[in-house]
Amino acid sequence: MSGALLQELQGGVLTLTLNRPTAGNAIDLELARALMLAAIQCDEDRSIRCVVLTGGGKLFCAGGDVASFAAAGEQTPSLIKEMTAYLHSAIARFARMEKPLITAVNGAAAGAGFSLAILGDIALASTAASFNLAYGSIGLSPDGGATWMLPRLIGLRRAQELMMTGQRLSAAEAAALGLVTRTVDATELTEEVAKLATRLAAGPTQASGRTRNLLLSSFSTSLETQMENEARAIAACAGGAEAREGIAAFLAKRAANFLV
């Protein structure tokens, strides 16, 4: 396990904490690779039922480690290709794993940190958080899936404005746009995330995973194809232990226990 990314598994909830606080949790090669390995673990480990991604210290993530770009000199393009290979692999797996993802945005999210912040199925932002794509200010174009995720969340027009101008958004502005699910008082973020993660971890993770994948595919398929995908997914769910428990609990008028 890398020191750049802390992991804590408790009650089926894996909390991943970006741990480069003195560098604003900026993503360097070590952190990018650690995120990829953690995403693979989340995808494979059945004991993990919900994932929380947050930042250590005052910032959520300042984006790419610009200091390492400068130090690489003429090798910067090669460095960025290696870094994005790890980072993009991580983001793809976090997006498609069969477990819900909560992003707890505790502070500023910029550049690739912006992409990580909005990746959650549920994104909770501290009232102290802010959001800034920031790439243009250093002469770079976006990465981390931002050009894919952002138009889907807020529409092409608003995405164009944010990417071209580098406008900084407060947590309240991000919530109003639909970038995050809602804002939470800074003093209550940890508690609110823990409650939500516990609830999701106790839920039907196989059904949640299929729901996540259906939503991801919905923008690129026709209505008929999407309904066929839905039919196959719900039928697959119906043959599993979660559905048997859920249906039995419904008929018995008791709470379902998806952990058995």
C-alpha cells in the first residue's frame, strides 16, 4: 500500500484518502498508480461493499503535480502519458465497479481533482470546498474524464464555459449546477459520509452495480437497446441471492438483510 493513498476498511466500507497534504494531494506517479491498484482491489474484493474517496488535510485534490511536470523538462509528455495511464485506468474501474462510490469533497478540487470529485454516484461537498478545472491557466487541456463527465452532468454549454474560462465555483454553486449531490457543513461532512456509506454498504450491491452500468451506457444507446439492457440486468438480479432476500423480506413485511 502506498503512503500517498491511505486505505481503511470498516464494516464493508473502504475509505480511500489522498495523502499528500503538503502538496495539496496533487497527483504524481506514485499516487496515480496507487489509485489504479486501489480501484482494482475495489473491483475484485467482495468484502468491499461501498467506497469513499476523500482528501487528507485542507484540500481534496489540487490536480496533477505541476512541480513534477516542471522537473521532467522535455520528458514531461512521457511523464503525463504514464501518469494518465494509471489515473484513467483507476477512474474507469471506479466508474464500472459493482459497488457504489461516494466522493467526500473536503476542500478545493482542481484539475484532475475536479474529475475525481464529480466521479461519485453521490458527491458530498463541504461548504469549504471549491471547484476549478484550472487546466487552461497552465496551458493544458483536461484529462481524468472531465470532457466526458462534465457535459453529462451539467450540459455542453456550461461545460464549455467552465473549461474555457477556468471559472472557480463555490460548493454552493457546484451544487446548484448539479456537479455535486449536495453541500454539507464542513464540521458535519465526516459524519454525514459515514452514515451514507453505512447505508449503501448494507444495500444490494449487485443491483447497485448493474444500475451504475445502466446509467453509464444510457447516453450512448437507443431507447430500445437500453430497455433490452435493463431487461437483461433485472433478470440477472432476479436470479441472485439479493433479490431472493429482498422479495422474501417484502412479503414478510420485514427489513431486508443483504449482508447474509
